[in-house]
Amino acid sequence: MQTLRQRYTCPARRAHVDRNVGGRLIRAFCLFAALLLSLSLAFASQHRSTSTKNAFKRENPCPETGKPRGPCPGWIIDHVIPLDCGGPDTPANMQWQTVLEAKLKDRVERKDCKQGTRLTE
């Protein structure tokens, strides 16, 4: 004959077991998300600072509009020495380039400067 204790499981105890399983799932998901984030940061190119870019615009207004802020149609800000090749993210290492010039320069940089290669001006 079964005792009352063997036949009846407490709902609170069952909930405790479910919470443990849920907690493990949440921890596993968080670890997975952290791993993905760290991998994406490891393979990403060097970060460009928005404040540095804005400082460059203040010192060198857009060639098209003459304004120190806002869009500059047909022009982009380019690093003279690419960040991936050891160039600093400073206004002194930035220049205005037309979109076409920038595409051509990027094509040459990709060929000549592999990730981790250091260049000097």
C-alpha cells in the first residue's frame, strides 16, 4: 500500500523543479549570446568614433555644402591610413573623398593591407 506521501507531489515542489530547468535554460541562452557577441567583436574591424568624426567635420566642413554637420552628398570621410592597418582614429588621419575615389581606394587597400598589417604614412 502506498502512503499519502508517495502518491501526492507538492505543486510547489514541482514548480521548484521547473524553475531550476528554466534557470538552466536562461543561463545557457545568456552564455550563448555572450559567446556570439564576443566572436562578432573579435572579427569586427576597429571601431570608428562618432565624436572623432564630428570633430573632423567641425574642422573641415563638407566640400559640397560648406556645413560642419549633417549629410555631405557625394562625399564621405575616409581614413588616410586605414584603421585595420594601424591608422589612428583621429581627425588628423581623416580626409574628405568623393564616393568614387573612396571605392577605388578601398579596393586597393583590401588588396594591399590585410587584417593586422601595419602601415605608416
